[in-house]
Amino acid sequence: MQKIINELSELENKKVAIIGAGKSGLAVAKLLLSLGATLTINDKKSEEEILKDIEQLKQFECFERFKIIGGGHPPEAFEDAEVVVVSPGVPLSTPSIVSAIYKGIPVIGEIELSWQILNLVNPEVKTVGITGSNGKSTTSTLVYEFLRKDGKRVCLAGNIGYPMADAVLKILNKQLDIEYLVLELSSFQLEGIKNFKPELATILNITRDHMDRYCQMKEYIEAKAKIFQNQTGDDYLVLNMDDKNTVAVIEYLRNVYLKKGKLPQIFYFSRFQRVYGAYLKDNEVRFNPREEIPQSIFSEMENTVLPVSTFKIKGVHNIENIMAAALLALCAGCRGESIKEVVKEFPGLPHRMEFVREINGVVYVNDSKGTNVDAVAKSLESFPDNVILIAGGRDKDGDFSQLREIVKKKVKALVLIGEAKQKIADALGDLVPYYFENDMKSAVLKAKEIASEGDVVLLSPGCASFDMFRNFEHRGEVFKDIVNSL
């Protein structure tokens, strides 16, 4: 696939349509304006709302070199465009985007554009790409912390809230000097890549999610698999041997490379079997290196052992996150001692199995980031059989019946909120008592009422937050505020 940009000078006066004026789209606009491009900024928001959002762009000399089209994604947003950059929140199946592709206009995402510019500005920077249905933010942050502790110059960006385009702009302006760029990548971001090639990559897991965007699971899996489509034999790929959909990707991987060349170096992680990579034995994470890798990496893997008892973050899913992150860091040349030091101190991220408070022997845990069925299952697996689960929100076409076995073992009662509460009750309500509540406050009060000493009240919704909250962070903060006011 030919690159969109062969020289930075090619972007001067280039007509680019940016579809989506959220955080990602505005970061792209800043990067392109700094390089002299002419922009059309388009969003489903009104033009007045877009104008408020783009106040920050006035710092650029060529601020006037763009037009705004709001209220949807009409064909005129693409008129004269030489390149279209689509924000992750806008599906590539949008009719006007499909039409642009049909006309032969290059359509890419923020990650692709930023990566191509990064390779022109500083091709020495190595990228670490991390995707998966669950655990992306924790694993990305762990890789960042491992490399930083090891003395490497590193930046964390992507889906974690800091757009890659903003990081690349800082590199372009000599405000950021790094060796590694760690990127959390969603399937939406990966849809828009063409040439993007991370030197190190992982797919943590692939579970049913975002079925409100994808017609079938196959499309979602293929979007995740794009993370390795351009890797070569000099690159590293880490996969989850315990996850059936991720294992299925291996066949897809082989088919891709039958056509184009050598596979990347593949490592696996597993809680249940010894694999080439990271595995769990006697409650310790151990590493089994391949002979083909550089001797320095081989020796570091062979001599690194991580006792689970030393991990500050708890939960089986975090054992998996640490295994994947450690493999990526070791392949990047990180010392095992640096990894050991970080896992002893790393407290985890807000809204991800976050301990909030203990009241009268009842522990309250905020797992607002648990936005799909598999995330809820992994969270429940981390507790004994005394959980009062607060769940519900906006359904993403999740199959809640997959929780039946774990709910039967672990859950004492369900407290259900949001648009999906009836669907969850239909799937699980015959197993344990359930209660419908109208808002988070009444849900927490109901959970407190039925909880006994030794119980855990767990917010792990299994749904998106947008029916009641701005985002999962807002939902988690509201939960914590209510718990702390009890």
C-alpha cells in the first residue's frame, strides 16, 4: 500500500477533510494546520458547537485555512478533498465515506496519519501497539511504567485520552524526545490504518463488544487483527493463548503472511499452560523465551520471575495484563528488575477494579470500565461468592446469558439500572434475587441495605454509560461520591 505522505512538504496546501471534531479530530487539525494543510472540519454537531470546540486552533497562523460543515456528514464535506481523515467515533460505513472510498479518495484514521508523519519526523521512535476488548488501558500504562522505570524515554498516547497526533506534534516541534511511543488502540482506531506498523504489538483478548457498530463478530475480530497486518520478521507480537477468539486470529495471521512474507516473532501468555512467552506456575509469572530472539532478551526472560503475591493490583485479569505488558517490555529490552519494582507499587487505574471504601465490613469496588460481558466475568472471578453486582446501562448488544455460570457461583444479588436492566434480568434473574433502581444513588443505597459483613458491592455495568452519564469515568466518579457520602 502506497503511503499517503512521502514528504512533509507534500502536506502544504493539501486539501484534507477531517470527519469528526472530537478530541482526536481536533488533534489531527492542529497537526495538519502546523504543516500548512487546508482543512474542512466536519461533524454531526452544529457549526456553532464546532466553533466553540476549535477555539484552541486559533493559535495557528493559518487558522483561517479551513471551513466548517456541521449537522451530519453530507457529500459536500468531501468536495475537493485529497485525503479524508476519519475520527474513530465515525463508522467507515457512513454513506458519504463509502462514496469517498469508491471515488478513490484515500480514507485513513488519526493513527495512520500520525504514524506516517512520525516516520518522516523521527523514524527511530519505536511504537508499541496494544489492543483488546478489555485491559488495554492498564496494560498500556504498565508498559509505559516498565519502560520509564528502566530509564527509557517513553510517551503514552492513543485511546487512553491523549491523541497520537498531539504527541507527534510535540515531536515535530522538538518539545518531546522519545525512544518509545506506547499506544492504546481501539478497534475503531484500527479500522483506519493502512501502513501503520508497530514494532511491538499485542491483542489482549477479543470478546463480544461493540456489536452495535459491527454487523458480526468476524468484522470486530478483523478490525483487531489489523494491528499486526504490516508487521515483519523483525517485529514482536503477543497473543492470549487462553482466549478462543485471539487464538482464532492466529489462523488469520498465517493466511496474511502466506501471501506477504515472514511472521513476526510471536509470544503468548497463559494462566493455564506453559507457552512460549509468559505463563503462570505455582502462583508465579514465569517466562519461556524462543531461541531465535536476541541473546540479551532471551537471558532477561529466562531469569525473570514475578510472584503474584507481590502484585499491588489484584484480580485474575490483572495477572494477564501484567504478563502481556511484561512480555512487550522485555522484548523492548527492559530489565526484569524494573518490571519487578513496578508491579510491587503500581496501584491500577481509576474505574478499573478500584477499591473505594469499606463500611461495616462491606467492601465497595468501582469497576465502571467494565463495559462488556467479559469484563464483568473477569471482575467477578476475582472475588469469593459474596458479590452484590450493580450492572446495567446502554446495551452494546451484549449476551448476558454468558454470565450465568459465574453469577450462580459468585453473586448474592443483582441491582440493575439503565436501559439494559430488563434484558439483564431476563438473562440472569432466575438465578439470584434482583432489584430495579432508577439511578446510581438508589442502586448504591439498595446494595448497602442488602449487604452483610464480608460482602462486596461491585459496580461492573457490562454496558456503555451514555444513557445516564457522560462516559464511564463520570459513572465511576458518581458511584464513588455516593459511596463516600454513606
